[in-house]
Amino acid sequence: MAAARPTGPRSAAFCRQLLLTLAILTFASDACKNVTLHVPSKLDAEKFVGRVNLKECFKSANLIHSSDPDFQILEDGSVYTTHAILLSSEKRSFTISLSNTEKQEEKKIFVLLEHQTKVLKKRHAKEKVLRRGKRRWAPIPCSMMENSLGPFPLFLQQVQSDTAQNYTIYYSIKGPGVDQEPRNLFYVERDTGNLYCTQAVDREEYDSFQIVALATTPDGYFQEAPLPLLIKIEDDNDNDPIFTEATYIFTVSENCRVGSTVGQVCATDRDEPDTLHTLLRYSIIEQLPASPTLFSMHPRTGVITTTSSQLDREFIDKYQLKIKVQDMDGQAFGRQTTSTCIINIGDVNDNLPTFTRTSYVTSVEENTVDVEILRVTVEDKDLVNTANWRANYTILKGNENGNFKIVTDPKTNEGVLCVVKPLNYEERKQVILQIGVVNEAPFSREASSKSAMSTATVTVSVKNQDEGPECSPSGQTVRINENAQVGTTVSGYKAFDPETRSSSGIRYKKLNDPKGLVTVDENTGSIKVFRSLDREAEFITNGIYNITIVASDGVGRSCTGTLGIILEDVNDNGPSIPKPTVIICKTVMLAAEIVAIDPDEPRHGPPFDFSLETSDSQVRRMWRLTKINDTAARLSYQNDPPFGQYVVPVKVSDRLGQSKVTSLTVTLCDCVTENDCTYRAGPRVGGAEVRLGTWAILAILLGIALLFCILFTLICGASRTATQPKTFPDDLAQQNLIVSNTEAPGDDRVCSPNGFTTHTVGASAQGICGTVGSGVRPGGQETIEMVKGGQQTLDTCQGAGHLHTLDTCQGAGHLHTLDTCQGAGHLHTLDSCRGGRVETDNCRYNYSEWHSFTQPRLGEESIRGHTLIKN
């Protein structure tokens, strides 16, 4: 008999290996090439791991990148560690990315590292000895003179590696000047390490070369890490200093002080900085006009300054200098260059504007506005159309009431005098103004005997006009109590004749009454209440209701004014709570604050009195009001009421007893903030809405992922078991179940002691693993079903004279057997093999194997089976 095989630790280990293999295959599926390198579990820093042929994957790659920062890849495919690492797992992998930035192409090579300590043990020990013995493989100083005359090739330096004592070492270099532009400028002898230059170099084009030296064995193994070498090009004074500009143009103000900075010139030299070759000296060679000498130049900085304060733009407005710069600190053998500098003399306000006349006379009619009445002119010697020339006019005296304004005409620089506020002939018949003028720019010279401002006098005569009524002041007010009786009359708007100072003969009418609350008496201007007045109405602003009145005389001349009706407050409003809905988060709050407001004036307002306006004792037991200040109270719950909504009537009274009851809708909610409120009508357990938070959703997703992992592990274990080969007996065809289409018992039935009828078909000493059941379909046709995981198994029941049955067929008391154990007349079922020993092998063969083996033979044996049954 076959024994059951253990599937515990070995199955788990196989699943882990299978998972790792699947992960590696998935990661390497997109790679153009897969490489396996055998490495020890511990790798030192800068350790050579192996070499990958990059050209096979991508020949035109100009950028190489490793996905694992613990490894670096050289251009020849050599793999080195960047620092000491310890491979904790049996396998480790990474990818090498090869890309061409110009073509925008990219390919990858998959690299798998496997432990194999014994293979590399000897090489590791040898490299360790070599690292301890390094002496000469280090950066060495190297330089050459620019524009060297040779002879070429010119020997520069020798690079050597101590590993050459034990190995054959080939030297090579790469970098700028070798395999990069300028190409083939340097080369190294392969066997000796002698470094040569092939031609002259211009330092101004290449001041140094950073190349890399390599030491390899004949088979291409890198015995040393790449060695950086710096080749410095020494400078030769072969460049003239050059001014940054061919002609410099500067401006300096006239009358400036001695030593004032005019400007700075600058020159550059392509030779090596911070050497005598670039130490420059500046100087002035010539000045035009030559006399007097007014400028000097600093030899180091090139700054030009003034040497005199007698610069006058009105006398000479431009100077020209010829300047020179020379390297080698100005020595005679130094290289030099010249340039031109033009200095313009800038204008300053050293001349005052003056009026062409000292007095002016003009006139204007009363009640006219925005009219020009006079233009005045000035003279100025400064530069035209500059701030030093443009004039700013101002009225110094006589304009205390603001009737006049003087501005500058930008085109003519004249002063324009205008009337901006009406003049009244009855008040003033003549106005005398004093005006002054200055420039936009401040005067540069100190005040001397003459004044710094030119002044003039303007006499303005006011002409009389026949005027209409005057609304003065234009805004007037009247007081009346709110809620005054309709028909109440109060004084209104008053206008008068400016000539007689009387209001007789003036008529009044409304020009604007937004809500039509009052009427205006045409003769007196008094107002009468037409509709009820409410100070708290929305259209009333600050308790004032404005209407517009038009006053006119007999000939139709008129004026317009505004009448403000001040509504005196009456205590006609009780305090109210503007927010009738209150939310109390019961988990974090014990109470809520309520605030009351009173639209009446403060003398009819707070302090307020809060109380519960209800006779319901349950409400009073559940809620309590506590005063916080004059306008607010705290509503708190008592006796732990359940979540839900409640109506709480609250009465608020002002200081004079005027009150109002507000029904508050209070929600007791299971929340933290009011925005999260979803109250429950009953206890905490019930039909309240449940919302899943972010962490709850993540926990559910994590659980689903865990179930998938367990399922995947079970599939792995089952797949391993399924890989075991299985063989079927050759005579299995003789052991198939035979379907009988007869409903009545046959002649060859054998009745077992338990009352079932048994059909025997064939004889064999072996059975097939699996659970088989039989059933009867409508119409009397029997079917045979294979049931996975059932209680009966199909196996050999060894024993002398035993008969094994598969299962009981439902219907007519028939018992069909799958096989017959030849014996001495004993009958045993698969459920209990009495008299013999039975052992089972669970799930030894699955359904697909049983079906694929027996299906072809069922057709062959069907005729034979029917014949046996009939016989």
C-alpha cells in the first residue's frame, strides 16, 4: 500500500522558491538580455563582480544606469560594488538601463546574482592581498605649456600600478583629448604607461583635461579602479586686453563736486586669471577739448572721476577722452589696447523759472464753475522739456475757500487759472490771488540774495447774476417717532432766496421717496406720515429714511436738497434667537451656546433674560439654561437623553420686559464636529447610518489581499502534489462502473444481509482512488458521479473473500459495485469493510485524470457490459 507523503515544511519552502522565481521572471520579462553572476554572500567596496556584454543588447548607448545603487557599471560592462554589501537572500537582481539620449531609445539587461562563495574564494583572497600592497596607483600632477613648440609627441608623465609586479598589465586612458573632443590629443603606451601629447594646445580653448587611466590584464580584467588624471595647461601671454565696448558714453551732472564718479571702463584678458598676464592698468591718453583738464582715471579699477567743479552745461555740454589699457601691470613690454570715452554734461536745475509779468487782472461771473479765466507765462534757461524746465504753478494766497485752481499746460509750459467752485457776488465782489512758480526738479543752488521762487499777483473781479432759490445746507434732518400715527405732520425742508434771505414764494415737491412713506406740503415744505414707519425695516439705514426735495421759485429756477427723517426708536421688538437650529455633538459636548439679538436700540435691548417657556416637566428635566453674558446663554442637556431631535421653546426678554419665544430645534448627535452629524433616533445599536473611514477601507482591502495570499499558497501546494506521476492498472478497463438501464432487479443479483441488492461486474485485486457516488435520474436511468471530498474512497481492500462496493444506488434497493475482490463469498461495502483490512489514499487521483483514462474505454466496454447484465 502507498503511504501518505508529508507536505509541511518542504511544501512551504517550495512555495517560497516558486514565488521568488515568479517575481524574477516577471521582473526580467521586459529585458533584452538576462545575465547570471555567481558571487559570494559578502562583497567589499569597489569589488569587481563580473562583466556584462553591453554591445550585444545596445551598441549605440551613450548612457548607462544601474537600478541598484549598490552597483556601478563601467562602459565595458564591468560591474563593481559601490560599497561593502552583504547579500541576505539567496538571490538578488537588478537591471542595467542602456539609453541613447539623441535617438531617445532605451533597453535593459537583467542581472541575477547568486551565491557561490567557493568559486570566487581564491580570487577574493588574491584581490585582498593586492589592495594591501597598493602604493603607486594614485593621481599624479601633470602639466604642459600652451602653444608648446614640441618636439611632438611630447612626454608628460608615467602611470604605473604595483600589480604589474605579479601580472601583465596593459595601460589605457579615456576621456577628453583621448576618445572625446579634441580626439587623439593624448595617448599612453600600453606596456610602459608613458603618457604623451601629440600637438600644441591653446589654454584659452582648453585650460585642463580630466582623463581616466585604466590598468587591465590581457584578458580584460580590471586590476585597479579607474584613476582620474588632471593635465593642466600652463598659460602664455598671447592675448591682448580688450575693452568691453568700442566707445563708452557717460553722463555727469554740471556743477558736481570734485571727485564725483563719471563712470567705469572695463577690459578683459583671455589669459589665465590672477597672473601678471591679466594684471591690467588703465590711463587717459588725451582729452578734447584739452583745457582745462577735468577728469582722471583710476589705474586699477578704470573708474573716471572729476578733478574740477567748474563743469557748466550751458558753456560746454560734451567732452571726449582717449583711454588705454595694458597688461603686465602697465610695463612697457605688456600688451595694450585703446578706446574712446564720451562724457556728456547733464543738466541740473540751476536756473529758476520767472514770470514774464508781475501782475494780472481778470473777471468771472458768479455761480460759474470749471471755466478758464487766465493764462500766465514764464522763462527758464535750463534744458527744454526736462524736469529742470517744466514749471509747477501754485496759489500762495487768496484761495482759502478753494474756488480756484492753477495747472500747467504740458505743451506750452503756461499756467492755466480755473474756477472750480462757484463764487457768490453777495459774499465777495473781488478776489486777489498771489501765485508762484517752481520747476518739477528742486533748485540745485542754495538760496542767495534772490528768492528761490518767482511770484505774481492776479486780481479777479466777480460779476453779479440774478439767482434762484438756495438750498443751504443741502442736507437737512427732521425727527419723528417710529410707528407714528398716519397723518402726523412735522416740519420739513427749508430753502431761501439769496437776495432777500426769505423763503416766501418758494414751492416744494418730492423728487425721490423710495417707499412713499410721507407727503410734502407744497407751500411750507412740511412732511406728513402717509404710511406706517418702522425703524427696523430693511430699507431703513441706521434709523434714517432719506427723501429728495426740489425747491423752485416763480420763474422756474430751482435747487435740490436731501431731507433725512430720523426715526426715534420705540421698544416694539422682543429679542430673538437668529439661529433656531442647534447641534450638540454628545460625544464631545455637554452644551451649546445660543445668542439673542434685539433690532431695537441698545436702550431697549440687553441685558437679556433666558428661560424655558414650557409647562412640560419632561422638557425641564432634560434641558437647562445658564446665562453666559448679557446676550448669550448656554443650553445643556441633563439625565443623558438619547440621540435625536428635540424642540425646546426658549423665551428671551429685554431690559424693559419685551420678550419673544423662539422654538429651538436641538439635535443630539453622535459626532465630533457639527459637519459630521448624523443623529440616531434610538440607542447606539440600531439602524443608524454607518460610514466607513479611510482606515476601515484600508483594513478591508488588507484582509482581502491576505485571503488571496493564502489562496495562492494553497494553489502552490496543490500544484506540487499534482506534479507526482500516477499510473493506472492495465486492467482498469475491466473495473469501470456499468450503467444499467433496467429498473427491476436482474436474475444475477445477490442480496446482502442489510437488504440491498448487489450487482457484481468484473473481478480485480486493485482499486482507483476517488469518491464515487451513484444516483437515479427521472425516467429510471442510473448515473455514476464522482464526488470530490466524499466519505467513500476507491481503493483495494485486501483480504481473502472480500467484496467491495462503491456506494448505494438510490432506488429499488440496488447496490452497484465498482470492483469485486475474489474471495469466499464475503460481501463488504466501501463504507465499512468488515472482515478485511481497508486503507485509503485521500485525493490520490483527481477527476481529470480519472475522466481522461476511463472515457475512451467506456465506449469499448459498454457493449460487453450490457451483454453481461443481460446474461
